[in-house]
Amino acid sequence: MHEQVDHARQVLLAAGLGQAAAHQLERGVEQFRADTLLLSGAQEGRRTEALTEGLAARPVLVGPVTYLLLAKPAPGVPAGFEPLTLLDRLLPVYAEVLADLRAAGAEWVQLDEPALVQDRTPAELSAAERAYRDLGALSDRPKLLVASYFDRLGEALPVLAKTPVEGLALDFTEAAAANLDALAAVGGLPGKRLVAGVVNGCNIWINDLQKSLSTLGTLLGLADRVDVAASCSLLHVPLDAAAERDIEPQIVRWLAFAQQKTAEIVTLAKALARGTDAITGELSANRAALASRVDSPLTRGPAVRSRAEAVTDADGRRSQPYRERTTAQRAHLGLPLLPTTTIGSFPQTGELRTARADLRAGRIDTAGYEERIRTEIQEVISFQEKTGIDVLVHGDPERNDMVRYFAEQLTGYLATRHGWVQSYGTRYVRPPVLAGDISRPEPMTVHWTSYAQSLSDRPVKGMLTGPVTMLAWSFVRDDLPLGDTARQVALALRDEVDDLEASGTSVIQVDEPALRETLPLRAADRADYLARATEAFRLTTSGVRPATQIHTHMCYAEFGDIVQAIDDLDADVISLEAARSHMQVARELAAHGYPREAGPGVYAIHSPRVPSAEEAAELLRTGLKAIPAERLWVNPDCGLKTRGWPETRASLENLVAAARTVRAELAFP
């Protein structure tokens, strides 16, 4: 296997994919190696137990088309290079791996092709047809199951249906109607296995068993064999809802985490094999649980719904256009040219995390905890003043997470104790659960923002997470249209914005880092989503006076295709990631004719490296080629929560020095 890993790397390097791609495939092949060990029984413990129980593992690999469609050329590769042109050089590597897996005893291998649920060009579809025609024609291989998820397979379905693979896995949850129609249009999948994803692997709510059985009944006539499955991997949901002892028992009845979803799959498979009489008890309990949720006071708040229904278009518009209100803001704030600020959070030290843990464990009382937070805010404000930052932040020391912190204070949200899911790498988060109608019982941030403002004559930003991100990084309810839930969250946050303004906060930042992330996979669905998203943001922010400056922030995404939506937010200032792309977003804003203020980041915070003052100044000069000085802000790419204090101090001191240097150049060119 090690020789094959090395050969795979050499193939990739020869194909021009570079070291990063070579290492990525090496990791993939090592995972394949682990799977083959499992299948051969070479490992002990749980893997041996699986073999003893007669369980056959199905290795899962990223498919070759998605692998290349999601790849980006390395720096130095000529412009216009398309990674998909390397397909013919990559397929032999897949052929070798498939042969190895077959030799190790794998009967089936799953190749994931989620990129095929996006809009694909004829050339890309042709590449998919070629890939699975060639892989399917291999004589020494396992059976192939090509899997898609998160949306309808669309125009890729007839392409894959004609290839000699043995099975397809499709999403029949959100995309059920579209995939059913597409299957019928191609005459089904005769001679193939259909893995039907009727249990939603992305949400945490119980399945409607009767509805899923109806879908499965329709599918039985469209393939030689139909298997029941989750719509995608269950890594997107927590492990076991039964472990949530602090949640209202009635609500726990409505929850299905990974273990509960696995049980649902088994129940549906039993009904498919033996008829619904075999699951009479399960169907009855499922109907009762679903019915109990429909009109439950735990899910419905009449006052919240009445308020949301009364919203008008005027509620989502500022009282003055930007050109008029910016004059009032500049007079009120008195900021210099190229004002400096940060995105919000400062380093979350071990001491802060310990203080929160001590409070939860009862080792300190609330008074002791709040004294620790006050001390941290004092240090953050003092550092910013000494450094010369123009618009300050309080540093978010009291916040455990930018979504969870607010969810814990909003009626209708639930916080789990054991609901961990993987975010990326080794980072795990506990997304809150939107279980009912949303309202804000009392102010959430005013106390600490006002305290920070009392320590300085400079403006201190109020910091909130926006409604789109609150939904994107939560488990949302499936019994109410998402647009209705977004409006409820927006109104709750609007109350907070209004209270911040009333307390004397002149600059309020409402972060929406997930706006681009949540963009639908299909272009046809994007206009409606962006209309809902921008409406929710404006509803949150439009109740303030003209002199109150509204900021927003987005990070680490490609913004070129949503510049119009950024414009539609009508924020006075937007801060965006730009350091790693060398101000690409500034050029995109300029090309669009973006009329408001922007802070393209000059300090890439996802690295411990400290940028020099001259490096930051050079990025500023590049930004000035696209955005006029009177509309350009100076800030990092993102919050500083994950950084250490030494690098934060040095980087922000250099950032301020860069701003001063470029200001001087503008005054004396």
C-alpha cells in the first residue's frame, strides 16, 4: 500500500496538481488502507467485532469529479487552468485504489459526488459520464455506488443512470419531489440499486414515517433494489437525543439525533421488507409525537406571530438614504480618514474559559464571574486606547460562542448539553436548537457594551450576530417556513439594536459571516434566499436614527457573486476578508459600484504570523485603488478570539501604524 500511496502522489505531481493535492490524496489512500484493514480483519477490537457480527463495511471516497471541481489551482498556475482537465490522469489512481479495496474484500465502494447537485456545464457533465464509464468498465473493482446529497441531482441524473455503475444514492428529503420526477423521466434505474435518503441527515427532528413510506413505495417501481438510508452522513447531527436530560421531555420526543435516525432507518427498512403491519407500534408513536408538536405552546407564540405578520416594507428601510445619513454619522463620530477598528472579539484566554467553567460548576458566584469580565474589558479597552484604535470593541469576553451566547437568552431557542457536531478539523461546536417562536425577554448585550463605553471617550461598537447567521449555525425548526423564522429572529435582534442605541451606542455591528455560506447550491434558488436574507438583516437594523452607524462583517468566502446582496443590506460599513486575496473583494466592490464604506481586511488572523506595518500599508494602498479614502476602513479580516495576546498586540500596533503612514501619504502625496 505504501508503494501505491507514493505512486498516487507521483501521478498527481506529474499531472500538475501540486504538493497539497498530493498530500490530500495520500491521506485519502491511507484512509482506504484503514478500510481495507477493517475488511480483512487485520485490526483488533471493534473492527474484529464488526467482522464477527457479519457486518460488511462499505468504504466511502470522494468521487473524482467532485475532487477536481472543488480543487483550486495553486499559486503560479497559469490563469484559466481548469483542474477538471486532469481527470484522465487522476482516474488511474482511482482504478488502483478500487482494485486494492476489492482485493481486501470490499464488495461495494461509495464514491461521493455532491458537486453534481450544483448547476453543471455540458463539459462537466461529460466529464462525469466519462469518469463513471471508465471506472465502471474496470474488470478488477468492487461494485460502485455513486452518492449525491443536499439537493436534487438534476441534469446529472440521466448521465449517471446510463453509466455501468451498480447503484445511485439520492436525497429524498428536501429534494424529494425533484429527484422523484427526474427518476421517472429517465425510466427509473433498471438493473441498479437505489439508496433512498428519506431520513434527513442534516436536521435533528423526527422523521414522518408515513410520509417516508409513501416515498419509498413510489421508488420500489423505479429500481431493482431500494435501500433505506439517511440523506447524507450523520456527522452533521449529534449522537443521542436521549442524553439531553435538561431539555423539556415533550421536546425530546420530537428530536432525532444520530442514534434515533439510525433507528428510524431500521424501522423503515423493516416496513419495506415485511409491510407496515410489522411497525404498527412505531407508526402509532410517531403519529402521536408529530401531532403533539403541531399546536404545542412550546412551539407557538401568538404575540410573536402577530408581530411578525404586521411587518411592512417600511420596517426594513432606514429613514434616510446612505448619502444623507453618512453626513450625520461623520459629524457625530468625528473619525479620522482611514478609521481603524477590529471585528469584535479579542483573545479568549484560558483564564476566561476557566472562569466560565468555574461559574457553571459553582466554584465562583455570579458576582465573582462578572468581576473577572469587567477586568478583562478594562484591559481590552485600555490596550485599544494606547494603541490608537479609533472605534473600540469590548472584546466579547463573556461570550462562549457568537450564536450560542444569544440563543441562550432568546425564548424559543434550546441549548443542548451533549449536542456536539464537527465544525472543521478537530473543532466541535454545539449548535443551539430553534424549537419554538423566537422573542427576546430582556437586553442581551447592553450591560457590557455600556460598561465598556463608560471607560472611554471613543466610540465602542455594540456587537450582535445577525439573523441569517443565527439560523445558519443553529438547528432550525422544520415545522415553519425558514423565512418566517428569520423574521422572528430579526425582530428579536431589532429590539436589541434599539436598546443599544437608546443606551448611547453610536456604532452597532451586526455580523453575517454565514450569508455567503448559506447560499443555495442551485442558481435558480438563490434569488429567493438572498431576498429573505437581506430583508432579515434590514429588519434588524433599520429602526435606528440616521446618525447611528450600522456595520456588518463577513469573512472567508468568495463575494463576487453576492455583491448585489451586500449592497442590498444597506449597512453603512462592511468589513470583509481581503488580506489573503490581496484586496480582491475591494476590486469586486468597486466593479459593482458599491456606494458605502468598506473595510477589506489588512491582517489575516487565521495565522499566528504578525504582518509588518509596511505589509499592511501596502495592502491599504492597494485598497485605495478601488475604494476612495473617505470610504475605506482599516481592520483585521476577522475576530481575534482564536489568537494569543502577544501576536494580537503586535499585529494591531502595526495595523494602526500602517493607517497613520498612509494617512500621511494622502495628506502629503
